[in-house]
Amino acid sequence: MTFAIDEINNSTSLLLGVQLGYETYDDCFEILASLLPSLLLLSEDKNNEIDILCNYTETVIALIGSWASERAIVTAKLFSLFLIPHVNCVFKVPPSYSSKSCGLGQKEIAISLYFYCFEYKGCPGGTFQNLATLHPLFNMLHVHYWIVFCCILNGQYDTSASDRSRDPLRQFQAAGDYVLGGFFPLYSTEVHWMSETRSESGKCESFQLNGFHWFQAMKFAIEEINNSSTLLPGVTLGYDIQDTCLKSSIAIQSAISFLTAKDENRFKLKCDYTNYSTRVLAALGPSNSELSKVIARLFSFLLIPQISYAASSNLFNDRTNFPSFYRTVPTDEVQAAAMVSMVKTFQWNWMAVIGTDNMYGRRGIEHFTKLASGTGICIAYEELIPLNLPGSTFHRKMVSVIKNIIYSRVNITAVFADEHYAQTLMTIILEQNVTGKVWIASEAWVTSETVASSPNISSIGTILGVAIKSGHIPGFECYKSAALAVRDLPSLKSKRCGSEGKLLKAECNECLTQSVDEDADGDSEDLQRISFNVYAAVYTVAHALHRLLHCNLGNCSRSTIYPWQLLKEIPQVNFTLHGRVIFFDKYGNPPTGYDIINWQWRSGNQIPDFKMIGEYIAQQKELRINTSLIQWNTPQNKVFEIMNLEGAVKGALGWRYLMHKSPSYSNNVSLLHTDNQCIPCLKNEWSLLKSIKCQNKTIEFLRWTDTLGILLVSLTTVGLLIIAAITSIFIINLNTPMVQLAGGKTCLVMLVSMTISCCSLYLFMEKPNWLLCTIRQPIFSFGLTGCLSAMLVKSFRVSGLLIGTSFSAQWWPGVLKYLGVCSLVLIQIILCSVWQSTSPPSVFANYNISVTVIVVECDEGSVTGFGLLMGYNGVLALACFLCTFMVQSSAKTYNLARHITFAMLIYLMAWVFFIPAHAAVKGKFVSSIQLFTGLVSIYGIITAYFLPKCYIILLKPEFNSETYCRNPMVNPPPNTESQ
């Protein structure tokens, strides 16, 4: 990077008269640690403080980094608030992160650029303090450089922004001894991400009644606690509510405001936040996983407790990256498990799954398909609905999705989407005249009156779904109704930008024109359920604070409480709230499950009742459902029965979709209405994604015609030719001193044994069958054993271990050496016989290597028996090595011991490497590992032991004499110097 900047600064054609500067920062290989330099870049005039402003002009104008996708996503979220161009190096961010849901001001640019790090800039105003004793995530002493590209035009960059006044950041506050923050979607902005060109938050657009309900639930809980004489007696809780506008960039700015110190409007960048009191002690929200993800990164940096009432993504189970995140809503995985259990209950096994292309939809489909695949449920069709398409393109895409569902002949479809996209989907389904199906709704829309009020929705079929468990809040209905009775909402104050860009308290004129609909005070099912989660989250913080302040029946010991102290108490919370048990597991998740809902229409009612017909108990993973309560809007008004077709496809997982030929048309293929069923392909078959037939798997083994097979066969053949040549030379010169020194006729035993081993290698090259699997290992092992046994007999002779014994004088030159070879080979025969009789090898078809391939290989039976066979030869080689590696000889005689030592060293090294290689390699290449090891062993013996002797016999005949070819133990060297 520095090279590029220097090159540009010295350029005579690019940026004339302009100097680019740069700064480098450390991200410590940790997501949370990368937030400190990110925030530092947003500080103005290098004062290490971030003012909470309406617009930001004094910032860096571009950024490079970080090199890891996860950290790049986090920093992109933060810098999108200021529309700072962010060039991501090395890794490309997934396409889904360049969507409006991520709040990116403009698309990130991914460049394949590797860079090194040259400069480290330490912590501003001091050194990093090790806070690992508080939490390991506070340890910032690891060094890795995060490159930040700060383009400074002539030392300063100014974007004169006289027109940058922006709409207010809506905020509602109440003082207290301890303040809780809240993120709620009070308004929404409809600004498309492609149209954003300035770092401003959105204007007041449409009023979100659900966010207002949830906000009232938080206020109600706080007021209830403040009036309680048993919970936090004498302690007053306050609140600070921020509007997220359902937009990441606005939510980030709201989150930064919560990080500011008490009674201040700026966030100070420090190295030690142990004794730092933030504006809020804990925070509730936001309302979805997309917003929660980026805010949780910021809050985890300071270990501020965050309890979400609606974020269900399993991503937050990662306690390393989200140590301060808790929630009162079950996870997506629990939701998927409940939906799969429902499908299993009715024995449906042929269905479609669709969802929105955001974190909620992707994770929902992922968990559902994973659980469904293990229960025999075939997903005939799955699709993600893009969120950033223009109106007409989006409509065409939705129509395409519905037509694919029709083409797939499915009657059951699961939908993971929020209520806006679910409503659009239902409308298009009705336009396409799709009726009488079963739709399984996710919790995001199953109790949505917005979706339920779609015209003619009753004809769409049966709607079942899972809903967040309901909870009763005594007195809340009256409290909420009183708040909603205010037509112009005049009590809702906000903050507005003044002409100087500072936040000024004023009323938002645009917001004052908003009013609540006439029927807004009605009971909305989904609002009630989420409201209880908000209510429970407030009580969770209160109970944790109650423990931390050591409260008794009369009072509490008030003191300064830091967020990280409160965080330690939240996992210990366990209480009952209006019949609901509240506690958290080790991942910060509640024990609650889901209610099972069925939409039921009564005569004369356009909007259905959301009838609870059962529940899913998460802790027991048990579904309890009363099927007699279900209202079926299907043909014959009854449940779809299990289908009896003999096949269907599940892509590469090995399922097929079998179509019956119609008897009326011999060349056509049709599908009967009741003939849809998902069953697996045969064991030796597989299927392409969305295919209508199974294909035979490819059978693989090490073939003669494979490239590797040709190489190994060539090496084996060359080895045999070399052995044949050496054998001829030794037979012709059998009575010469060199051959006699090498072993005489014993050498011929070695050469014949190596020939047997080489020939056995050909048995590894053919398709395995019972005979080949039975004989190939014994023949290979016997050959090596014969060679090594003869070598060991010679090693005893060379080492002089038998000098001075009767064996040396009388027996050794004749019978004993052949008896020794036969005895050693006999031991190997006994080991092989035991192995073959107890657990013999067999032919094995391995289906686990690949979905499309069957690998036919030999199963060696007992690993112990096979190991003893190979290990015995290793013991013989090691004995030869130990006998000869210390033997010395005169410089005037041939050093036979050294050649034996090198030969055995090569052998031992080859088989030491064989052990991990054989364990790691899978498939048809397992045999090639043993082939290669055997060849290395044989070539090692040939090269180190036999070729030097052939060289003397053929090219240096003057050394083939009695004087030179003496046993070193018969004529020892005159000194101990190594030859």
C-alpha cells in the first residue's frame, strides 16, 4: 500500500499537486479488536472522541481492509453510516452482504490484492492495557496490521456541507438511577441503497405501530419495576429509546450514542474501558438479526449486555464474537425443528422451501433443509427471494418462484419471510390461481394481520405455522390503549439537526403529522407475543441488577455499576414471570419453544383467527399438537395423505423423483396427482439437483491405465529388470571374492525374494476381488521377509557378534545361515496365518468417498494383524541397522557394513512415512501409497547394497580381490577412526 501511495505522490499525471497520506492500525486478528481503530478513524481533529452529529464531514475519505471477510463486514457496516468508500482486500464479501439489508451506502469493492503490513500505530494517548483478566476479548496485544487508507488532500479534506442538515434521530428518554437503552422500529425509511449519496439518516416516513407497541411494553415494565417494593426497592430505572428506522446505518449511529459517557454527547476512545460508564447500563433489541449483528459487535467490544426480543439467528450462539448478547426469543434452529416436526407428524415427504435473501431467510432454509434431510423429507424445490430488485423485476421473479412450485408438483411449502414479503408472495400466489395447498409459515408472519388481511386469502389453502409463545402481561392492554389514544402523539419528542449540524431538542414536524389508524388499538397477535419478550427482557436486566446491588426486602446498596459487571450476573438469572420461566443457557438462549398456529376462517370474517393447536417444547424437542382442531382448506377439506410414488430426487444427497408413463401416451411422461413421494436412490445410484432420474455411480479403483498406475507399473518393471541383471552378474561371478563377501548364494536368496515382492505389486493394480485381496499382502510381505532375513544373517556375520562362539567356527559358514533365514521367514508365515484365519481381508465397496463414486478396495480386516505383518519386517530391518551402523573397517578393505546400514536406513524411513500417509489418504490411492513405499524399499536395497558391488565387478575388477574383499571382523582396522 505504501508503495502505491508513494508512486501516486510522485506521479506527474495522477493527482497533480495532491499528496496522499495513510495510517495503519492493528486488528489483532479479532473482530472486536478491529472496532477500536475503526472508531478512531471517525473521530474529528484527532481528538480521540466521536461527537454524535447529524452529519460527518471531517473523516477519512477511503479505507482499505480488513483482509478477513468477517472483519470486513463489521467495518463496512460501521463506515456505511458515513458513506466512506471501503475497498476490501484479498477476500470477496458474499453477494448477500451488498444488499440494502446490510445498510451499505454503496457496494463494497473486492480486489484480489495481497499486501504486507509495514507500520504499527499504537493506542492513542497511551499503551494498550491487558484486560484479559476481565475478558479475553479485551486483550489487544497481538500484532496484525489492518491497513487504513486515509486520503488527506493537502493535509485536510473538507466537504463543505451546508446542505447536509438531516432529519431527526428520534429519541425518547426518562431519567433514572440506572438507564436501559432500547432499539425499536418506530418509523421506517424507504430510501433505496443505490440512491444514497450523502451520509445522512433517513427522513420520517411511515409510522411503525408494532415498534410503538414494543416500546410501550418496555416503558410499562420499567414503570412496574419502579413501583415495585420487592424488585429493586428504592432504585429507579430510566430508559433511552432509539429509533432504528429498520436501517443499519441509522441503528449504528444510535448504538454509538449509547456508548457515550453519561451526560455527554461524545464517545471517547480509550485503551482501558474497565471504569467507563456508558449512557446505558444495558440495551434491548433490535428487532431483527440483521440489525442485531452489527450492534452486537459494538456492544461486545465494551461488554454491554444486549438482550434482543426478536433476533433469532443462530449466529449469535458464537460466544467468542458475541459475548454480551442474550435474547428472549428462540433461535432459528428451534423454529426449524418445530416446523420439521410438524411435517413429520403428518408424514409429508415432498415439499418446497422458500425464503427471503437475508440472514433470516438464509438461516431458516439452511436449518430446515439440514433437519429435513435426516428425516426422509425430500426438498423438491428451494429458492431465495432477492430483496433489492426493482418493482417489475421483483414481480417477475416472484411469479417464477410460484411457477416452479407448481412445476415441482408439491402440495406443502414452508416460507421463511417477514410479513412484507410474505404478503407480496401471497398476493402473487392468488394471482396465479394457486389454491388448496398447505403453507407452513415462519414466526415472522404466521400471526401477521397485514398478511391475513390480503383479499381472498382464504382460498390459498391451509396455513399452519409456528409462533413465538404468547404471554400475558396484566394491565398492559389498558396502558397501551391509553398511549394509542393520543392521535398526534404530541408527547413523543425527538432530536433534530440545527443549522450548525448539532443535535437540538425539538419536535419533528414530519412526525407530528403521523397518526394512528382507527383500529390501531386492536389486539394484534404478533404484537402481543413480541411485547412479552420485551417485557421479559426488562425484567431480566432488573433481576440481574437486583443481585448485583445485593437488594433485600427493604433497600439496595446503590453503587456505580459498570456494564461488564451486570453482564456477569445475567447468566445467573432464573425467575418466573407470569407463569413463564425465564433463564438462559450457555449460548444466551431462552428455554422457550413455539406455539403451533392454524389460520381459521369463520363465516362472515375476512381476517382469520390465529388458533393455537399445539406447542413445540424446545427442551424436550417434543411436538404436541391436537390435529382435530385444524381447519383444512384443501380438496375434500382433509389432510394430504402420504404419497405412494416409488421415487423422488434430492440432488446429490441421493434422492430421485420417479415419473410414471401415462398409459394413454407411450412417449409422454406424466405424474399422477397422488403419486408424489420422495424415496432414496439405490445404494449404487445418485442424482443431479432437480433431476427426475437416478444415475449409476462410477466405480473406481487403481487401474493399469491411470496415469499413476502407468508410472507405478513402469517403476516396478524397471525394478524387475535391474534385479534380473544383478542376478545374472552375481551368478556369473558367484565364486569371486566380492560376491562371496556380499553373501554368495545368500545374495541370490535376497534377489529372488525381491523379485517376488516386485511381482506382487502388480496384484495391487487390478479391480479387487476375493483372491487378490487374500494373496497380495502375504506375497508382498514374504518377499520382503526373505530379503531382510538373509540381510540379517549377513549383518550378524559382519558385526562379529558370533566371533568366539562355536557357531562361528563350525556351523555358521554352512547350515546355520540357511536355517536362520528359514526360521525368520517361518515366523512371518505364522503371523500371516493367524491374521488370515481370524480376520481375513475382503473386498469392500466404499460409498463414503464421494456422492458420485464407489471406490472398490480391499479391506485388510484386522488392523492389528496387518500391522504385525508390516511391523515384523520393520523389526528385521531395524536389527540389521543396529548390527552394522557402528562397525568399522580399514580404508584398504571394502566397507560392507556401511552399505547394509544405508540400505536399512532407506527402508526404515520409507515405512515410517507410510504410516501417516496410509491413514490420511482415502479412496483408490490407498493402494498406491503401499506400492510406492514398497518400490522405495526395494530400490533402496538395490541402490545401497547391490549396485556398488556390480560397479566393482564390472568396472573396477582390480578391487575384486582377496586382499580388498575381507570381512572387517577378520581383519579389523588398526585404529578406531571411522572409515
